[in-house]
Amino acid sequence: MKYKLRTLLILVLVLGLLIGCNPADSADNTVNNAGEETTGLVEDTPVAEAPPAEPQNLPEPTATQPPQPTAVEEVEPTVTPEPEVLSEEDLDMAFAAFLGQMVAYNTISLEDTNLALAEDPPPFLLDVRD
């Protein structure tokens, strides 16, 4: 049963691909000029090809006409200040000052987190059951 279903689905898929790749019917293939349906295949009429286009002869620029200069605005380069290079001690002091201003930084330990999760009702738990 399983293989029959798989074979049927593959057959439908291949058939769909073949139909999808087939060109769409145009008015020339289905109806003739008198409005009667054709019963057989319509032969393609030969298409007359146009002669290759000749290159256009463009006038060449002469030396008597110098190119017109275009106005270009001069943009002053902006100077970006280089960042200050701080020593390692300065960075440590700045980091310590930053952490000192934070409230309750590094006060939650793993044990405190486990105890908070064991409480009844546990924090951060949303009961969605009805």
C-alpha cells in the first residue's frame, strides 16, 4: 500500500511537471483565421528574418571642438580625530567605576538561582493550561 501511494504521487508529480513545461496554447495553435477549430497540428509558418542592422555612422568629434569643462565642487576632506589610546590601568579603573555604578551586579549566584526556581510558584513560569 505504501509503495503504491508513493508511485502514484511520483506519477502525478512527473505528469504535473510535463504539463507545466508544455508551452501555453496560443491563438494560432487552437483557432484558425475563419474561427473554426483545427483538428490537427498547425504547422508553423516560416518567419522572414530581417537583414542585419547596419552600424550607424556617428560623426566623430573633431579636434577644433575642445570638450567643455564641467563644474566640479571641491569637497574638503573631513579630518576624523584618532581615538585616545588608554593604558591598561586606565581601562581597569574605568571598568571598575562602571561596575561600581551598577546596582546588584554579580549578586545572583547559581545556588540562589536554583533556590528561586524551586520556590512555589517558580518565577518565570507561565501556566497556560486551562
